[in-house]
Amino acid sequence: MSRLTFGAASQDSCIDRKTAPAYAESMEVRLEPELAAKVEQWSVETGRPVGDLVEDAITGYFSEVQQLRETLDRRYDEMASGQVKGIPGDEARRMLEERIAARQRSIA
């Protein structure tokens, strides 16, 4: 594993320090060598510090997870209340296969 160590985020980072205070002045992140090389190369290409890139990636990840959780919670509530009815697995598969076949026919 490769280690990326970076200092506290800059003031213009995407993390809101009022709601997510820094717990340390620096952090060490262990990455597989291939991923660490990609991060370092991206840093060189963009001129942005490695720490900013890692913070942006982590922030984006948690934002996506939060959106997914909200969507799943909303869909569960819709099903539980009867607003939306589930589709049996075999029927869902059949419908999906029909859509795939129709798309393949339109491309050909």
C-alpha cells in the first residue's frame, strides 16, 4: 500500500469546516500503489494539491451515498404506503430483457 499524507484542508476546499471540523492537522490515507499513482498524476496535471483531490473525492462519495439513501428511503416509504407496487422478479427480468432486445433492434 502507498501512503498519501496531506495537511489540513485549505480554506477554499469543498468541506464546510463549520459542520465538519478537522479532527487533526493532517491525515494519512493508504491506497493501492496504482491508485496512489493516479492521484499523484492527477495532482501534477491539474496543479491541485493531493489533499484537495482526496477531500473532493471523499466529499463526493458521501454526497452520492446520502442521495442514494434518501432515494431508497423514499421508495421504501412509497412501497410501504401502497403508493407504488413491487414487480415480481421474473416479471421485472422479462421487462428488462424486452427493453434490451428492443434497443438492440433499434441500433441494428
